[in-house]
Amino acid sequence: MSFIVYPAIDIRGGKCVRLLQGDYNQETVYGEPLQMAKKWVEEGAAWLHLVDLDGAKEGTQVNREIITGIARQVDVPIQVGGGLRTMEAVDHFLQNGISRVIIGTAAIQDKAFTERVLDKYGNRVAIGIDARNGYVATHGWLETSEVRAEELARELKAKGAETFIYTDISRDGTLQGPNVEGNLQLAQQAGVSVIASGGVSRPEDIDQLASHVNEGISGVIVGKALYTGNVSLKDVMEKLGG
């Protein structure tokens, strides 16, 4: 299994932004999404991770045209999340250049829909598990459920889910380091492939996660550390390639 680094492009109001711990009131703008997508591809990205933050909050694809526009102009696969709660939205992305969609809130709130998506698209679907103290959060992290992350993963694995994106909300945007133990626990207890998200602050964090590639951690989503310059994607990709 190869380890994949996913540069994150979070879109809000048509701009590329970063939020601190998912707080919509703590936002930093980093320019145009297409500009950032091209930059990360030039620096060696093999995948891109796009999130419609407006969509996560509203439940509809507010930045849909921007996202499909990026897919037309870069030549690497893209995974997309944020408010994907209807089959029409999933169909639209997967039929317009997006390689993988991420189901988050709906995985908790609409099991029938999630199962239909998994039946139809299989491994082109990832389940986004955003956790606060081990419990799954929904609606752009604004609400916390009573379901534990590994319980949800086991349940959806039985329905055909293969890839899970695990975000520890307490680490997101803080540059405090990823929750390696939480990601490993999810991968091992549920027996699934996990992409880690949240907290990466330096290249060593990526090295640490990559060292567990044979234990189920298949990749990492890196956001703020790339935008602040704490991590050079070019250097990371060269090291992983070597």
C-alpha cells in the first residue's frame, strides 16, 4: 500500500480558507481555490482534497461549479466533501470529473442514503468521520452525536465502505500534531483504511503517520501546515517518492 498526501483546499464564499477547529468565525483566506489547486499539483500532489465548507453547513453544494471547474483544469484525482446528502449531488460530482466523494453527516443521519451511495459507487466513496472526544460530529462540526467513531466505521464497512477519513476536531487547524493513536485505533478496531486529517504541523508528523501504512493508515490530509509554510509539499513528495 502506498501512502498518499492530500493537500486540502477548503472553500468558503468562493475562496480558499482555513478554519481553526472548524470554527466559522475563525477564518483565514488564502486566495483562489483554482490557483491553490494548480500550485499543489505543480509541487507534486498525487491527489487533492476539496471541501465545500458552505455545503457542509447548508447541506447543499454552494461551491459546486468551482469544484468541477478545478477538476477540469488539473490532471490529478480529486476527492470532495461538504454537504453531500443527496444522490443528485453525488452523481453530479462523480459524473463530472471527481474521483471520490466523501459522505460525512449523512453517514450518521441517513443510513439508507449512505447504503445506496455505497451500493452504486463502491470504492469511489469515502466516509468522513469527524470526531470530538471519540464521538462523531455532524453538520460542519456544529453538532456532536452519541455514536463512537469505530462503531460507525464497523457498521459501514459491513455495508461496503473501504476508505475512512478520520478528523480529530480538537487538532484541526491547531498545528499541534495529528492524533496518531486515534487513527490507528480506528484502522485496527474497524479493520478499515484510514486517511488521517487534522493537526499536521511539520514533516515529521507525516513521516510518523506514513510509518503505519501497513497498519491501515493509508494517507494524510494536510491543510494549514502547507499554507503557513511549516510543511513543503515538494520536499515531502520527494522524500516519499524516494
